[in-house]
Amino acid sequence: MSRITANPKILGGKPVIKGTRISVEFILELLASDVSESEILQDYPHLSKEDISACLRYAANSLKNDIYLELEAA
């Protein structure tokens, strides 16, 4: 995960793409909003395909050990 870093002085410690102030969360939100990888790269030319892939890997790894509980509707 050398492309993703977190620093308390940058975006409050959110994970970001190294060397940028672009958060993993922001990239995931773009992808979830049907913005294509090519559109992201066009809008942010300093990013690479590997940066976007690193965001997806980071998110996947973050969820590996989570425990999910079924909640009743209120």
C-alpha cells in the first residue's frame, strides 16, 4: 500500500493518495457515482490507474475483518 498514506496534518488523517490531498474516500465516491476511471484520470492528470487501484485495494482490505450485525427495523 505504498500509494496510500495517512498523516494527521493532511485532511485530518484520512487516507490519501501519496503526494496529493485526494482522499481514498473521494475516489471511491466518484467511482460509486458512475464516474469512470478514464474520467477521473482526465480530471486529475497527476493520478495514475495504479493510484485508483490502490484506493480500491485499500477499501477492500479495510473491510476484511469487519463484523456485520443484522439490525431490526425501527
